[in-house]
Amino acid sequence: MTIERLQAHWGFSRMPFGRDLAPSMLVATRSHSEAVARIHWLVGEGALGIVTGEVGAGKTVAARAATAALDHRHLVIYLGNPSVGVRGYYRHIIATLGGTPPYQTSSLIAAAVDRLQTERAERGRRVVVVCDESHRLDPHQLDELRFLTSDEMDSHSLFACLLVGQPMLRRRLKLGAYAALEQRVALRYQLEGMDAAETATYITQHLALAGRSDTIFSDDANSLIHQTSRGLPRAVNNLALQALIAAFADKKSVVDERSAAAAVTELAAD
Ligand SMILES: Nc1ncnc2c1ncn2[C@@H]1O[C@H](COP(=O)(O)OP(=O)(O)OP(=O)(O)O)[C@@H](O)[C@H]1O
Ligand SMILES: [Mg+2]
């Protein structure tokens, strides 16, 4: 089987259920829209927020969609790799804002604050820092993040900071050790999986983007995919794609429950 033959079989102009979605192609699920709206509020407030959700719930997509919609008065700094540590974050922030990170760790925070202040005062731009995969920060690193939200910065509302991560991030922050950070959190939002109707719409919309606006997936196939994925977008993508492959292998023109069940078995075996 090749992608070309699969695409030809279904009459797709592009492969559905891919990752390379432009903001205009995203599905406005309840969770997604709510997350985007709340992130915009957070940016307006210049506050600290956390957005959590299970693996593949659409956190990164929502954070990217929200920040992509901001105008030129904002500067988004996306920190996607927690293994550089919080100091690595500070260095990245300073460098992005045109500075040279100081050698000594002790001067890093002051230098970052200085750069953020300059950005706001002289260029009139609000910086939005997004720390993705924040659940991978260890306790010590989470504690260091506190400096991003020092009192001095609270009063100036210099920038907005969004921590994105798996649900354990939220639980970890609740532990007493992080009270200083936890108390400054102005937004907490957990992305949930889609409900059954949303999953069906999600599948339909992905197929329409690929050039098929008619019905390809049966209702039974949709519900099996929904149950198995619990409405988490990445899992829906994987199952739907496997189901398309299974139906193609059986030379079917619709994806029925059997094709969806084959996809479930196939992915469970991985
Ligand atoms: N609103 C949406 N519209 C269309 N597709 C979406 C949407 N949300 C998520 N997806 C799809 O689901 C996939 C997973 O989303 P995303 O990468 O944002 O998950 P995540 O919560 O960040 O996962 P992880 O915990 O692994 O980082 C995306 O690659 C995209 O294909
Ligand atoms: Mg992600």
C-alpha cells in the first residue's frame, strides 16, 4: 500500500488526520475554543496560567492557535524543551529580546526582567512566554519559575506566562511546596476529550479538508473510534487513519464498524 494509492482510493486531495494544520483548518471543539479564549484573557491580563490535558488532548495546538492570533503588539516566546532547564529558559528569553545572557546564573533573572521591561517600555510589546511540556520540569525547576512571577513583576504585569503540560503539572503545583507559584496562577484550564458528537464532527471536518464532504465513516465506526480514543484528538487521528487503511485494504467505499474495529486491534498491538 502506498499513500498515493490510498489517497486515490478515497479521492483525497491531501491526507486527512495529519498534523500540519493551519490555524484556519482547526476544529473549534468546545475545549479548544474555550482554551483559546482563556489564553487570550490571560495575555490581556499579563498573568500566569496553566493549561493541562492528557497526552494528545490538543494543548500545543490550542496554545499555538491562541498565540498565532495575537497582533504585532505581542511577542511570543515559545519554550518547547524543558530539558534546557529554567535557566535555559531565561537565556532564551534574553537572547530572543536581543540581549546577551550573562555568564553568572545569579544575574540571569535580573537580566531577563530588564529585557522584558525594555520590550514593554520602549517597543510597547507585551511578551507572551509559553512553556510547553512543563510537567517535565522537576520540582527544583518549578521553584525557579517562581522568579518569573516575582512581586515586582506582578505590579508591572510585564508579560504573560503560560505553562502547558499533562495533568500531573496541575497536581504537582497544588502541593504546598509551590504555594508561591500556585497563588499567582490566574488561569487554570484543563482540556477534556471531545464528546461523541464532537468526535463525529471532528472526523467529518478532517475529511472535508481532504476533499471529501460526503459521508465516509458510518455512525458505528465513529462511535467505536470515539469510545476507544475517549475523544482525544491525536488518538482519533491515529484510529481514523488506520480505519481508512483497513477499509481500503478490503476495497470498501465506506469505513464501517469492522474497519474501525480492525484499526483498534491494529493500534492496540503497537
Ligand atoms: N482543534 C483541533 N483541530 C484539529 N486538529 C486538532 C485539534 N486539536 C488537536 N488536533 C490534532 O491532535 C493532535 C494532537 O494535538 P496536540 O499536539 O496539541 O496535543 P497535546 O495535548 O499537545 O499532546 P502532548 O501531550 O503529546 O504534547 C494534533 O497534531 C492535531 O492533529
Ligand atoms: Mg503538546
